[in-house]
Amino acid sequence: MSAETGTLRPPPVRVPAGERGATRIADRVVTKIAAQAAREALAPLPGEAAAPHATVVVRHGAARVHVRLDLAYPCDIGARCAAVRRQVTERVGALLDMEVSEVAVRVERLHPAPYGRA
């Protein structure tokens, strides 16, 4: 019943779930989550290393991610890149319910460990 007029309102129309629309997640949100996931996989970063930077393209609900990062050296570069790929795929998938079809990792710089540390 409407308070102003004292008349009954018709019940709200229920729209089926498939016809209600969709949520679109901005590419910049996916980019920030991917970069944070890369940081998590690499923690701690070498002293002078830049934070990982990600770029993302989302098409048809699937993300293609490119990550640029610095690594400490010596390290197992392949294993570190695999850890980044795995973490980015898992975090983007879990937080955004989005498929990640590709994660390309580019190592920009290697930071040598100080003499005596390996």
C-alpha cells in the first residue's frame, strides 16, 4: 500500500536472472589485481627492484596478462616466473571469477646479490 495515496501497488515484476544484465569489471581493476598477485609471488623484492607492472586485455570474459618484473640474481628464473604465472592465474580467477587464458612474464632486470650472499 502506498503511504501517500492509500492504494495498493502491484507486486514488483521479477526479471529472470539471465535477462538482468551483466557485471563488467574494468581492465584497470584486473591489471591492479594481477600486479599485486605478482608482488605476492615474488616477496620480498630485491632492494632496488621496481614493483611488478601488469597490462591486461579482457575479451569475452577471459584475461590475457603480461607482467614485467625485476628479479634478484642468482635465482631459478624459470621457477620464479612459473610462480608468478600460477599466482596471477589463481588470484584473478578467485577474486574476479575470470578465466586467465595467458600470463606472459618478462624479466626486465636482474639485481645481483651483494658479494658474499647467494
